[in-house]
Amino acid sequence: MNPATVDQPAVELGRVAHVAVHFDDLDAFGLLHNARYAVLLERALTGYWAEHGVSFQGGRRSSPDVFHAVREFTIAYHTPVTGTGPVAVHFWLDHFGTSSARYGYRFHSVDGGTVHAEGVRAIVRLDPATLRPAPWTDTACAVAATLLRPAPTSA
């Protein structure tokens, strides 16, 4: 089951994926461990991109766009996730440049009533041989367009 497609709620911007919180994701108090938010966000994003043909399977990249590094990860915690079960991860792109991208994201309850955490994740596409920034492919640009926040219009 691909978490990026389970019960896709309607959102104005980006996508929502339901990602499972397992017992080993919890800390000693039964709360989602702070370090696991990054892993769950990665699972939500990976599922979405894989659904669009950009993935890493069987030891091979389906696209050069899979080779990227996280440049920044910030998170503000609001209300703890308690126990196991699904959590909703809402993600979108605030920026998609020549070789970089900046996601906004929010963790919330499946019913949308509780915001657990929110933040930013920035990545840079790298050339595997030089480890220097490299441009996204046309495929990545097309997928990114489905997540990109519209540019503000000037009045």
C-alpha cells in the first residue's frame, strides 16, 4: 500500500500522505520520537515521487533526480503524536529552482483537527560524479509543478 495515495483528502496546495507510526517510532513516554518526524516526512515524499516514476528500487535510480542531499531541515513541534497508527503529512513545494527545492510540511491528525508539527525541508540535486549541484530533469520539473505553491500575484 502506497501511503501517498491512501484516502487522499482535498487540499488547496500540495498533497497529504497518511504514514504509519509504529511502536519503535515512539520514545519512552509513548510519544513519536522527535527524530522520527524526518523519517516519516521522507517516507511521505518518497511515496509521492515513486508514484510519479522517480524512485530508487533494486539498487538503481529510476532518474538522476533521486540523487540529492538535504540542505536544511527545520521543525517546530506543537502537539505530540501519541501512540501508533496513521498520521497525516501535508507537504508542498515553496520553491523549485534549477538545482534546489524547498518543501513546506505539516504533520497533523488524520481528521485534520490537530497540528502536531510543521517546518521546512530544503534539498539540492547533486551530480553523482562531482557532488556539485546539478539541474533537475524535465521529469522532476513536471512532478514538482504538481506540488508548487503558486507565485503571489502583485496587486
